[in-house]
Amino acid sequence: MKTFHLPDLGEGLPDAEIVEWLVKEGDEVTLDQPMISMETAKAIVEVPSPFTGRIVRFHGQAGDVIKTGAPLAEFEVAGEDNASAKPKEKPSQPGTPSGETSKKRDDSGTVVGNVEAGNEVLQEHLSSVGEFKMTPAVRALAKKLKVDPAHCTPSGKGGVITAADVKKAAADGPKATPATAKTSRPSAVQPSPTQATGEWEPLRGTRRTMARAMSESHQQVVPTTLMDDADIQAWASDEDITARLIRALWAGAQVEPGLNAWFDGDNGVRMVHKSMHVGVAVDTPEGLLVAALRDVNQKDRSALRQDINRLRDNATNRSIPADELKDYTIVLSNFGKFAGRYATPVITPPCVTIVAAGKLRHEVVPVLGGVEVHRMMPLSLTFDHRACTGGEAARFLQAMLKDLALPH
Amino acid sequence: MTDRSNTFKVDYFQFLGVDGNLVQGVKVPALAKDLDRLKTLYKLMVKTRLFDKKAVALQRTGKLGTYASSLGHEAAHVAIGAAMKKEDCFAPMYREYGAQFYRGVEMSDVLLYWGGDERGNDFKNAGHDFSWCVPIATQCLHAAGAALAFKLRKEARVAVSVVGDGGSSKGDFLEAINAASAYQLPLVLIIMNNQWAISVPRSSQNQAATLAQKGIAGGLTSIQVDGNDLIACLWAMEEAIEAARAGKGSVVIEMMTYRLSDHTTADDATRYRPDDEVKAAWDREPMIRLRRYLTQSGAWDDAQEEAWVAEASAEVQAAVDHYIDQVENNPQPVTAMFDYMFKELPHDLVEQRAYAERYPEDGGHH
């Protein structure tokens, strides 16, 4: 049996999606016969069969995303010499991925990148297309200093890890065990450790987008979170919480417009918005969506409520138009209908602010001449400290609290 | 072709029609009747196309890096190689395999190069030629420099360079024209106009009626030929090379062809190029018309075609086997990138070379 691993179909592409198999499992195929159509970030390309023989098994179907280097198909090749087809396995070294991806493969699928030392070359490949952006020289430095790139805070343009970042991580001393962390990171197709009872499944669609967006945020943003409580004792019992929160956001922006802004760290520019589009975080079974409510500052309470209802309906029906999923200027998360008081919500660049409301509660508050029990709404505001000062954020939050304290 | 009057006319030459018949009403050069020679060149075109298809398949299956296909350029490329003498110097861009094969570059050299192996640049049988030049148009100045050396040494040698339609927009190309004009260099500059500079169509590159007319600015003889017509390409190349060799100055030839493939294997031309344009281009491609001509002339038949395809395919496979064997069983040391670049290594690179040498031994850990 020979395994064909998905090669890098472009230049440094991490994965490709199966568009269509041009053959069937069990088919006899000849070398270079068109076998499968794959879509990468750049192109749709036809991959020919690398062998003459019989296709025993596919490792994915149309719509599946296959990682570069992961198995794509199994072949039975006539006259196959089992001994020579066995991978020449090298023991994993610390800091290199274990298992499938670090073996020299029998199909020579990486013959180009594998000339010197399979482990090294492959690891370089993985880290260059994966979550770490760093030049080969910096990567070499990280190895020399035994620093896991995962423990470096990228300071370079576009999230690039610089030599200084590596040195800083080295100076900060070892955290966890980088080699183990890396080695135990399984690829999507690897057999699980013996104790595991689930199966690795590839992320798709909304969940995949969420993973990327969060990772991007983590690499770029310098987040700082403020927390406080809004006293909403004066509210009527049927007050529209979301609409009030949105109004409060605008109240904050009138005091500190710099939080209703976009920030581009690569180019050192920001755009302070004159109008406010609130991105509302929506929890769906497929993952997190952020849908925009447009020009909230120009809408009265009932128009706002209509927009909110429409957004809810669309989210339920999974039919939010694509252009409503972008270009918001500030984000609101109302996670508190379930549980949780405060949070450290994550900013989605280029926005610089997210406000999250936690679960409402009653709390004893001191008032003139005694104590009372008031309804309180816990708020957590994360701002990007590259774009805003702590003072600006505090005044923004103060204005929100003041607006929320009003009866109507 | 040596008229330098102030007329600014760019002549266009085509001798072999898409139907495989010689064009009526023009004086067809004598080489059109040299069927043995044309047959030899046709066979090389076939082999080049078989090689090209195989190289793309190798990239798609992870056995080759990014590769630039020559699909559709076979007549132009083979004609360039066939018109040159062994002692001449070729400075290619990066997809002129047909010309290179004629001049002695091995198919396995091409594979090694695109596989990232320095040995691919070391042409055992074409040692005077330059290696591939990816930066766009810089090779024109390399060729101009070689031509100047030939002139200073009073050698009867000619330098030939190829640039794309997109590359002709670059200063390097225009500087090469100026140098050729100023020094009366034995230089032939070919603009391989395949209509697309990656995703930029010819119509968006500039408003000039021809690209060849850029040569007129330097006073160079400048013509256009049908780049899918082997006879026209070969005739123009031979005329240009002999004029250059005789000290009559440089020539610019714009070869009108079409890139039937993606720009490289890292490209997807369907994203920017209309299907019907490509379909129409296939009707004008260079192989079938020459095959028809040879067949009608009695110099070629289906049995020969079949036998040659089998033989050439075996040659291609042998080259692939050699390439795979080299990278798997006889890999280059990492220091090759230094050793192939300099005769004597500059002192700052001596340290880097030593570092690179230690690197794999230490398993990447220092």
C-alpha cells in the first residue's frame, strides 16, 4: 500500500479543499491520469495520479479541507516492494512534530523539500505555513535558544516574530515544555492518543473563520479590559436591554470617539468613525458570528428593535447576508443571559473596542442613609491599547454607565 | 532587415498558415523546403511538450517546486535554439526549454533547477549559456554584457536574450536596447509576446501598436513574426543572428504567441482569462500546423508520430528518474548555494557558509 500525501500545490499553502474526485475508490488508475480537483487559496488545480495502480481508499470527500502533507489517498501499486515502501522512520527529535508528518515518505511526496534532513525541512515547512510567521534566521535563533515560537509575542509587521521577540521569550525563561507541547499537537488525521475517545475533525465554515479571526486578534491586538457595573435599578421591568446597550455605546462614543474606530497597526493609521455600526456577537451551533447593525446613532428605539429582530431571525435561519457580517465599527457581546459576570472579550481587528454584558443580578448598594438592593448589569470593556489610552476607555465606560442608569 | 531609415514601420512575417499550408503571395524562405531539418525541430517540439506536461504533473504530486510551463511557445523556443551556433550565448528568462534543449541543456537540469537544486544551473553541455533569470528583464543586460565582451575580444559570437511582453516594460530591457545601439552589439533581443504578463493582458500593458517598435527608439532593426510559425521564427532568428555576427548591429524580434498554460503552477489563469480567448488560441497553436505541413509534404506520418511520442516519453521518464535519484540518493550539501554562486567566496559569506555547514549536522540545534 502506498499513501499519497497532499503536496503544497502553490507556494507555501497550508491546505486545500477537495472540489471533486475524478476517479472512484477501487478504480485502476495510470500514472499522471487526472485524479482529483483541489481548490487552494490561490487556484483550482487538477492533481494527477502519482502512481499506476488501484486506488484503495480516499482520505476525504468533496468539501473536505486537507492539510498540506496529510494523506489524500491510498494506492495498491503493482509489483510493490513492501520492504522498500516502508517509510524510513527517524526518531522524533525534541521540537519536531511527531508521527506521520516527520517521516520520510515512501511516495517521495516531498522529495523537493526533503533533500537534507526530513525532520528539519518539514518542521520549517510547518512553521512557515502555520501559525508562526518568522524568517529562517529567526527560526534558527529560536531553535538555538530552545524557544518555542508559541511563546513569542510577535512585534513585527503583520504578526511576524522578530529576533528580539525570540530573545525576549528566552530571557523570560522556559514556560511549560515547548517541545512536548509541539510534539503532542496532533494533525487532523493522526490517530488519537490511546485515552482519547473522540475523533479529530476538521473545522469548517464559521468555526474555521472564528479560529482564524481569534488567532489573528491574539497576534495583533494589545488588549486591556476594564470592568464595572451599570446600576439599572431605574429601568422598567420590560426595558429593551440590547437597545439600551447600543444607545449607551453611542453615548460613550460621543465622549470618546476614539473607541468607535478602526486601527491599522501595519500602517500606523486609524479611522475614527462619525457614525456607529455595532457588530453584535451571535452564538450559533456552527460558531461565532458577528453581524452588523448599521448607523445605530441615527435610529430611534423601534427602528433599532426592528433591526435587532431581523438579525436574530436571520441568525436562526442561518441566512445572514455576507455584507452584514463585516464593516462594523464596535462590537457588543451580550453573553450574560446564560451565566458569567465579567469577561475579557476579544477584539476583532480593525475594531478597537468590544463591550460585553454579563448576567444581571441584584446587589446590595450603599445609598445615602443606608443600603438598598439594586439591579446591576456587569460590563466588561476591552480596548486595543495600541489605539486608545486607558483614560479614553475609562471615560467611554463612564459615559455608558451614566446613560444606562437613566430610567428611559 | 537592416533598413534604419526614419520610417518607423514594423514588418510582420508569417510563412506557415494555421492550416499547415505555406502562406500565398509572400516569398517563403528556402528553409521551408528543408524537410529533414524541420522534422528534427518538430520532434524536439513534441519532446518539449511531453516534458512540460510531465513537469506539471511532478509539481502537482509534490515532486517539483513551482514550474513555469512553456505550453504554446514550442515553435518560438526551438527556433531560437536552432538558429544559434554552439559558441553563441543564450540568456533565457525562465520557460525557454525548447531553445535550451537544442543547445544541450538536459531535461534533468530543468527539473533540478525547479526542484531547488543548484546542479540544475550547471549546464554540462551548454556551459556558455546563462541560467534562468526570474527577476524579469535583467537577463537582457546580462546578454548585452556578453555581447560587449564578444565585441571587445573581436569574437564572431552573438548573444541572444528573451524577455516577455510584460518584461519589455522594464527599464532593463530598454537599457539593453540602448546599450546595443550605443555599442553596436552583436545582440538579438526577442520579445516573447504571449499576450499575458501573469494576469495583465497585453492591452493593459501599453498603447503601442507593437512591442517591437521599442527597438526603433534605439535605431535597431525591429520586426514581428508569428511566434507559432516555426519557419518564420527560424528565418527571422537566422537573419538577425547573422546580421549581428557580421557587425551590422542588434535586432529586436517580437514573436507573437500565446501562453496556453497558467503563468506558473502557482497560478490559475481561469480566474482572469476568458475561456473563449484560450479556446481560440488553441486553434493557432504551433504544433499541429507544422505536423500538417510535414505530413502533407510526405516527411511525417501517424506511425512516426506514435513511435516518436513513445521514444520521447521514455526519454522524459529517464530524465525524471535521474532527477528523483539525484535528490533522493545523492542530495546536495546545504553549502551548494554558496559554492555555485561564487568562484571565490566573499569573506562575509565564508562565515555564513560555515554556519550553514554546521547546521544540518547539529540537527538544527546550536
